[in-house]
Amino acid sequence: MNTRRILTTVALIAAGALVLTSCAAGDEPGTPTGDKEFAGETLVVTSFGGDWEAAFIEAVVEPFEEETGAKVELITLYSADALAQVTAQKASPQIDVVHFSGGQEFTAAQDGLIAPIAAADLSESGDLIDIATAGLERGEGPVIQLAPIGLVYNTESGAPVPTSWLDLFDEEYAGHVALTDFSNTYGVLSMLRVADALGGGIEDPSQAIDDLGELASSGDAIVVPTSPDLQTAFAQRDTWLAPYAMDYAGTLQDAGLPVEFIVPDEGVTASLITANVVEGRENPELATLFIDFELRPEAQAAFAENMRYSPVNLKAELSGDTADAVLTGDELDSIVVYAPGEIAADRPAWTDEWNALITR
């Protein structure tokens, strides 16, 4: 990260020197260098760090810099912190492209922090699944990555292979279930799928919250806050079953754990990662072009291969193993996606209810 910033600074200094040289020779300032229209320009883009950032640099940043001549400065900001920062900087924004993974794009659009993107501004829009562009009409950026959330199952447990969200309450798994805390969006999304299976849905998830809370308070389930905690649960705490994301099931498999991602009969939900142009910056055209690069089939395939995200571009070509490991194409049609606004409005009350149950 620091190396990239240093390189960016050097590039800007060098670009400045080239402009001065051009001016001395009689050229107009701002004339593009060579045939790269955006040479000398810089975009500030948020990253989630770690393996995501490594894949992001390879799949998006480096091709973008090579083709456009622009430079990209990455800053690591997780979604809540990213929203806080663009909010604090509203009068003088310092970020060009911001990524969210917890529905924060809804709030950002409502507060005028991000600029609307039209489908016509995205060259890939005709090849994207519907979920990818559903938020554009609300002023949100497109979905660039999708992590289905279903059931992660220990294949060596000896327990039956789960088929339903309601199997979380089956006596066969009692004492061997891990639930995700509501401080983690995966916990809230999983609860809503249980609520759908119980019949209350997002309009009335109280029964689901009560039943899951009882599972935890009785000792039939443990509660974990983060992904590394879930890995510990499967590796060291004899966990057999957990609602969680498909991409992290792959991480557990890579760590040598005997797990499988299960799509329940009632279907999965998904965590959505969106890319958004920050309102008020100098070059929204370049920022939108960067997001278009994120939606390219090659970039989508790279994230599927490296991170096991489902591609949102139907033209992404995957290897056989990856195609078997992730949901693609028609398999994504049945994913239940909850309106970010509805979750944002009710999540504090759900969390209070949940906390009261698991701490009693």
C-alpha cells in the first residue's frame, strides 16, 4: 500500500515535469501524453485490503493504469469507515471511487454523497445480471461482486447434509452450530432467510430472532462476530453447521477444513459489493470508467477464480473447478436480495432484540 502511494506521488511529479516541458515547447497545458487520454491523472479508490486488494490490483487496477495512463491510489477502508469518511468529507471530498459491502450505498445515495450512474454509462451493462444494476435507479453504484450466503456444513461431522435454513434448529446439529452476530451483516442476512422460512419475512422477523437467540442462549449454538472466528469455530470448536458466505467456505476449504457450501431448498441471499462514484470530485468520467473496468468479464473471472465471488457479468469465463464452486448465470436468478433501505431502517431494533436474547 505504501509502495503504491509512493509510486503514485513519483508519477504525479513526473507528470508535472512533462507538462512543464510541454509548456516550454509551446504545447498547451493538459495535453495528453502519447495516446493515453488520462495520463497524469490520479484516482483515489477505497480497498478492503488483504487478499481482496491483491486480486483487485491484478484484475482491475493494473489493467486500468496500463490502458488509460491514469494512476490509482488505494486506501484501505472497510464499509462503515468508508461511509463515515465520505460523509465527513462531503464539503471537500478526497475519494473518487468508494466500495461498500454492507448496504451503505443506500445511505450514501440518500445523503447525496455518491453520484448517480446511468446504465448507458457502463459499456458492460447489457451483459450484467439484473441484481448488478437494480440499485442504479436509486442513485447507487452497480454491484461488482456478489457473495451468496447459505449454509456451511462440516462434511466429516456424521450429521445429515442440511437442506433447509430450518435445519439450524434440528437436534442432529444441537451444540454444533455457529451463528454470526448481528454486528456482522452476514448475521442479519442469515436471520432474514430464516425469517422467510418461518413465514414472517423481513416484515416480521421476530420469531426468527427469538428462535436463533434461544439457540444461542441455550448453548446449542455459539455466536461468532467475524470470519476468522468462524474458521476457529470449525477448526477448534467442533462446529458442524453455520450460515455464512460462499466465498468464505472456499477460504475454509483452502485452509484444509472439510466443509461444503450448501444452497438450502428455500434459496440463498447474498452480500453485495458495490462500486460508487463520490459526488463532487473533479473527474467523475474517469471514476465511472474505472467502475466499468471492474465489471469487465476478465475482472469478474479473476475475482471468481481468486476469491470465489459469483460474477455479475454473464460473459465471465471460469475454469471448470471455479464454475463448480460458485453460483453463476441462471443459478443467481433465485437469490433473494433485501432492500438496503428496509434493513437500514430496522436493523438497530433487530440488533437490540438480538443482544437482549444472547446475553440473558
